[in-house]
Amino acid sequence: MNARDTLSLLAILSATALMVKPVKADVVQGFQYEYAPSLWTLTNTGIGGGDGYVDTQYAPETITLAGSNVWIGEPTMTTYTIPIAGDGVVNLSWDYLTQDESHNPFFDRFGYILDGATTQLSNDNGDPSQTGDASVPVTKDNIFGWYIYSKDNLWGRAFGSLFYFEAPASPSPPP
């Protein structure tokens, strides 16, 4: 086999590999495009509605969710959610801080939410300030987001920031 035949064979093998390679959705890094802050939904659920809010001033790099603290002694769930644009994995890095006077994360839990099911990321027995990473498998149209559950709505609110966010992009239309 000469060099020309070898190059032709390599070209054919490369083209074949591209045809049989599974299509992986591109990813969006940061809160932009199909994950721009204006496309997310902020919700406070509980007696009295709650006063949790979202701070997007540092988007697309970082978004901070603030839990409720309306002094009613009843729980409130503050969520920030969006439909996922494609199949893949959401990768995120987070910071958590509770300003609860007890300095106990138990009263203001932080985590992610996927189709209504919550997964706590903060540690109830941990420090008032925590950080971590998570990878969450998702499929197109899953409702993904993060939450702060204020157990008592008293003595100070908690904050959860996503400072790294990567999620599946919308699939490209066929050529």
C-alpha cells in the first residue's frame, strides 16, 4: 500500500467514524442563550408566598438565589427553574451561605430540583458557608433548577450561588 492509498483509506475511515459517532448535544456554558436569566422562572411557594429573590447582576457567570425570610414561622420553597434544551448533563459548581442567626444550615436547605424532585446539596450539619460541585443527567424538556427551602422563614435568609453552569444546548437542526 502506497502513501496515497493510505491517505485515502484514512479519509474513508475518518468519514465513516464521523457518520457512526453518536451525536452529542453541544453545551452552553454560563447563563446565556437558551439559559439566559430572562428565561428562568422564580417561584416562592408556601404560606404567605415568601420573599425569596434572584440576583442576576453577575450573569452570565454567576446567579445567586436568596431564600425567603418573611418572619412567619412557616416553610417556603424558593425555586429558580427552566426547561432543559437538550439531552446530556448539567454540570454546576455552587456556593451556599446561611445568615440564619443559629448558623445552622438545617433551617435553610439548598439544592437542585429536577422535574419537581429535590436533591439537597447543602449539609445540614455543615458550616454556614459551603461549596461543592454536581453533575445531573438530564433530557430535553426536563424542568431543572435550584432551590432554597426555608424551614422556618425566621432569623435570616440563605443564599445559593451557581458560579459555574454548563447545560445541554438545543439540538442543531438537520442539514
